[in-house]
Amino acid sequence: MLAGSLGALTLAAVPGAAPADAAAASGTAASQPTTYLVGRGISDVTGEAAEVGMMGYSSFEQKASGIHQRQRSRAFVVADRTTGKRVVYVNADLAMIFQSVQQGVIAGLKARYGSLYSEENVLLSATHTHAGSGGHSHHLAYNLASLGFQKDTYRAIVDGIVESVAEAHEDLAPGTIRLGRGELTDASVNRSRTAFEKNPAGDKAAFPGAIDPAMTVLRFRQGDRDIGAISWFATHNTSLTNKNTLLSPDNKGYAAYEWEHDDQGVRYLENQEGFVAAFPNTNAGDMSPNLNLKPGSGPTEDEFENTRIIGDRQFRKAQEIYDGAAVPLSGGVDSRMRFVNMEEVTVGGKYTPDGKEHRTCPAMVGASTLAGSVEDGPAIPGFTEGMNSPVAKLLEPFDIDPPEWLVSCQYPKANLVPTGLVNAVTPTTPTVLPVQIVKIGQFYLVAGPAEYTIVSGLRIRRTVAQELGVPLENVLMQGYANAYSQYVTTPEEYDLQQYEGGSTLYGRYTLPAYQQEFASLAASLRDGTTIGRGPSPADQSGRQTSLQTGVVMDNPPSGRKFGDVLTEPAESYGQGATVTAEFVTGHPKNNLRRGGTFLEVQQLVDGRWVRRLDDGDWDTTYRWVRLNGVSGTSKAVVTWKVAPGTPKGTYRIVHFGDSKSLFGKITGFSGATRPFTVG
């Protein structure tokens, strides 16, 4: 009786959880582990590093100007040795996984492996960094700030994800997976508290602090060797503000870097097998890392220091849970996926607040969407959260008159752009979206193509757990997955029309529609039946345009050549000092150097220069600065903050770049500073 009581108490500590009747169902330590085939992989997905709009804040002023840290795709493959079924899990340092990216990745995997990997058993997710290159969607609404589609960034992302999956595929070996759970309470805050409070008491009771503190960790081993971890936690990956113009994976990327690089000794350019640590999001729609509810504020007033601190808190909690992970995953591997036209779902009363049948609507962007989230990054001045009908005077400049039936369907949203209707002219927001459930043993991932608030995620998890007949704690919401369609709020939250409600595209009953669709997938998974694929999303790749100018040519300043040092470092530096060097350079768009670097910090060791740091490291930055747009001259500014504990010795900074001639020829070059000492 005592053991049963302790088990119930443990489950009760998990928000919204319910006690299980059997150890096998709940996945307790009493279960025996299943030996799967497991593999991990990692690859670079960093896009264009200069003169391209960044993705996340929809700010036309936020254009990339360099790299703080490279963005990466982390992949895990799990195969059932009995049935041969397998699933792929990918978490990439991106703002979103757009449908264009899913289509490109699946096509790339099909070219390599035939039907082995498909849209049904491949789950693609994003960390939701707002500090990456934009322009990789096939829908206009998400390419505005980047001035259209950017094919080089798109290819970097798709190719990098495919490479990470290929690495995981080649790495497959017998192994086990263990699950751990815990809570992290100082890395998120509810940025839409007034909307959260509109939910019923039973929902709010699951989140006493109005945050989702749950962290879920999978520990991967091959034999007796640890090879990786996936650590889910709900917080926006927006410690960096819309004033930042350096590419970065933000706080979740720092958490991964700290575990892989600092703790496990991974060196990304050395192509060695190493530990892979993914830090995906769950239902983070209303969770902010900016603890003071202001952009770039909390716990400090330095956005980069906040990135490090919030990332470090996630890493340390994840490692603690990982070390104590006692629940072995056991049982089969399976998955279900189908496409749904989210603009035309008839939702049964079982899933609606009033118990009546309702319908979703053609997509509509609300006025409060353009306000952005004031806690993480305002977007367009003049629009505020909480805007609802009528706001005719504010909308007059846009000369948009949506039909009355659509206004009624989307009520009380202040209708700004009826993107579902505009789609007839040009693809603006998605209509047909993927929903997916992945099963690994007794653990279920519910993958949705949006940003779900914590109560939205809870309701979906409850629906799926009930349909499957499993404990709630064994079902996890994976947002930002396989496509992107902005936010999903509860109907009660929707009525308040905060930023998240204004960004819930398909109307008040979007969440109930998802509950209904996921219930259908869960029933198919439970019963072992097949389910129809649904309507096919259109391939919009042939309808893409860009207004962003390309590189015409590069020229060095008079009397200089590419790679020349314009500003040398000082002769010596102490711990904590910042080394700065400037070089004559070409445009970084000439060669993204994916899988490579624009800089190296090298140390002289036994008469040989050895790479110590590159542009993927936390302590370095690479900035590109245009000197003369007419002549095509530019410079690279490289900085290195000498971390405490850096070995004393002789160092130099090396810059790698590529120049483009007027006739289009691209030529690589490099340059090195004079040596300097670190004492």
C-alpha cells in the first residue's frame, strides 16, 4: 500500500497527471527495458549570415549581420528489433519547421532510403530560436521580413537535417532508452497571464504557478555507453531580442552546447562520434524566458547573459534528471500521421466547451498578431494585444473588408488579413496541416504544427491519454512540429484576444479541432488500424519569389587584398579580456561554410597552430560590416572573449572567407593576425 501511495503522489506532482493502475502502463522502474536499435546524429543548419531578414519577430529592421553560434540539427533514430518499425526524431535550432522544410527533408530521405523513412515515421521539430535566417517557408506570411524566399538558407536547413538523420541511421546499434522527469521553475514565466486566468479552475489547478515546469528527459545508451539525451521543457527560445542581429540557437542552443561541448568534450568540426543533447520545446505558446516580462530582461538586463543563464538552468536540470532516469522504455515502436484541412473541420460537441457542434474557419490573422508579444518582442507599432472587434478605424489603412460570415466565424478577433482567402491568389498561410503521434515503448509524443499554450497542450494530452488508455504523464505535447501555423489557444483564452489568441488562425474552435484529430490518431494507434493520409498539402516550391538582392561583387579597399588584417589584436590579454581583429572580407553569402567556420582561434603548440575555437563557440563572434555598397567593400570583425581557465600561451585569430568577382567567380581566402599572448 505504501508503494502504491508513493506512486500516486509521484504522479500527482506532475501537472495534470493521474495515477496508473499497472507498472507496465505507467512505465515505472519495475518494467524491464527493451533493447532497441538507437542512433544519433548532428549537422549544421546555419543559413545566410548577412543581409537577410531574420525569422521569428517579423521585424523588417532585424537583418542578420554575423554569427554568435552556429545552429544545428540533432537527430535520433529508434528501431524496434522485433517488428522492424522505426521512428526518427529531429530537433533543429530553427524558429519553426515549415511545411516546405518537411517536404524537402522527406524528399531528401526518400532519395537516400526509399520508403524506409516517410512523413509518418519522421517527426521534425524546432527549438523556436528567433535568431536564425529567414526565408525558408513557402508561405508569404512567414517570408515577409526576409523579403521573400531565400533558397540558400532553405537548402542549408533541409540538407543539414537530412545529414543529421543519415548520421543517426548509420549510427544504429543495440541500445536502451530510459526516461526521467523533474521540474524547473526558474526558466519561464507566463507572458499571457490574463488569458490563462480565463480557463476553468480544473485546468489552472494543473499549473499552480501559471507555468508548465515539467521537464522530461530520455537517456540514450548503446551498450554501456551514453550517447545522447532529449530534454523537453516549455519556454520560448527568445532570450535574445529583436535588436540582436547575430545568428544564434539562443537559450536552448546554449543548453545543448554546454552539455555537448563543455561537459562531454564534443568538437563539432572534428567529425568524431560524440554525445548529442537536444533541448526541444513542448507547449511553450505562453511561456517566456524573459522573467521580468520585458524583452531581454530577466534574470539580468543583458540579453546574451540571459541566454546563457536560462540555457544553463535547462542544462543543469536536464543533467540531474538524466543521471537519475530510472524508467526504462519497453514495448514497441509505432507512429500515425495524417493531413487535415484545418479550415474545414466540423468539431463534435465532445470537444467543445458548450457541448455543441462547431466549425473551424478559413485562416485569419488578427490585429493583435501584429503587436507581437510585448514580453518577448513587439512587432509593428500601433497594434496592441487584446484588440478585438470592432476596430474599424485601425484597419482602415489596410483597406481590408473580410466577408461578414468570416468575421462572425472568427469573432471576437479583430480581423486584419483573411489569409485563408488570400491563399487563392498566393500561398500566404497553410491550410492542410500534419498531425502525428509517435510511440516509443510506453512513451507517446503528440506532434502538432503550432505553438500551443500550456492549457491547450494539457487538453490535447488528456484527450490522447484517455483515448489510448494510458497515464497522462506518458503523453507529451511536441509543438513546433512538421509544419507551422502560428498559435493554438483554448477557446477561453481566444476570447481575450491577446497576441496568442489573435494568432490562432482558424478561429475559436482550433484547439477542439486538434483534440478531435489527435483522438482519431490515438484510436488508430491503440487498435493497430491504418488511417487515411488525408488531403495532400500543395507543393508551393514553384511559386516562390525574392526581393532580396544578391551579391553583385566584392572588392578589397585600395592597396589591400582579401584576408588582410585591418585591425590587429593587442600584444597580450588577460583572462576575461576581449580580443578583437578586423579583416578585409567578402560577402558571407558567397559561401555559407556550412559544416565549417568563418573564424578560428588558434594556439601555437609545439611549433604548430592548433584550432581551439571557431564560430560555433559561445566565446566568439563573427560580424560582417558593409564599408561601401557601391564598390562592394566589407570587413569582418572577429571577437574572442578569453574565458577563465584559458591556457596561457601564444594565439592568433584566423578568418576564412570567399569573394565574388564581377563575372561571378567565387574564390576562397584566409587571413591571420600576428601572434599575441594570453597570460
